[in-house]
Amino acid sequence: MFGRLTFPQLLFASILGIAGGIYIYQPIFEQYSRDQKELKEKLKLAQDSEEKKN
């Protein structure tokens, strides 16, 4: 199978596949990033309120 493809064609197909995967999964990565930021903010607020109580 690989004998019929030249190296530049194989390289181009690989780059295209990686770029397509990143494009498709980008919303999932962004949602994960937003969720992590929200969790950090909630944790910080909880720690701040706990420190004020003490």
C-alpha cells in the first residue's frame, strides 16, 4: 500500500489528517478549558470565604 504513495503525498495526507482532527475536536478542547477555569474560580472563592471565616 505504501509503495504507491510518494513521501510528499504521505506527509501531506498526515498533516491534513492531524489538522482535520484538531479542527473537529476544537470545541471539545475549548469546553474543557472553560470548565477547568470555572472550577479554579469556584475553588478560589471557596478558599477565600473559608479564610474570612477563620
